[in-house]
Amino acid sequence: QVQLVESGGGSVQVGGSLRLSCATSGLSLENGRIGWYRQAPGNQREPVAYITSFGTPGYASSVKGRFTISRDSVKRTMDLQMNSLKTDDTGIYYCNKWPTPLDVWGQGTQVTVSS
């Protein structure tokens, strides 16, 4: 059974930083991509960043240069370092397979950026 547990969210001011973590179980990280998605209030869930099994990252244009994704296949965890946060980064952040997420989602972690 797949479990995805996100953590590390919080409330920060514009320009601040947060580090999100995703712990997985029942999900093989050795093959394929895994990534972060976010959902802002009133909006659909959107992709943010992914990382391949080789450690190659990819980013949405809106976060490129500010966010850094990393993974530890042994620990089955994935992190997202978010710097220079903007109010548009506010939302609930989820981790899942990429580019086609599983039907199973974690509870997400709330990120709130205020001006």
C-alpha cells in the first residue's frame, strides 16, 4: 500500500525559505520520476518540480532558480528547498509520481507566504 507523507510547510514572509519533505512507503523510487505538486486556493493542482531516478531535476518556470528538489532513494524521501518565496507560492504542496500521479495522495503540507 502506497503512503505519501508531506511535511515542512509553514507561514513565512515574502523572500523567506522553507524546506518540504516527502516520506514514501510502498513506492519504488528506483524507477521513474517523483515530484511535487501544489494547489492554490480556488485553483487546480499544478506541477512544481520533479526529479528522475538519476537525480536529474526539472522545474516549472515559475519556480526555476528559486526551488531545489532532491531525493534519497535509500531513505525513500524527497525534499524541496524553497527560497525567495513569493505570495504566488502559497498553497498545499503534495508529492507523487511524475508526470502521471497515482490516485493516492497524501494530506499535503500547507505553505503560506504573506507580504
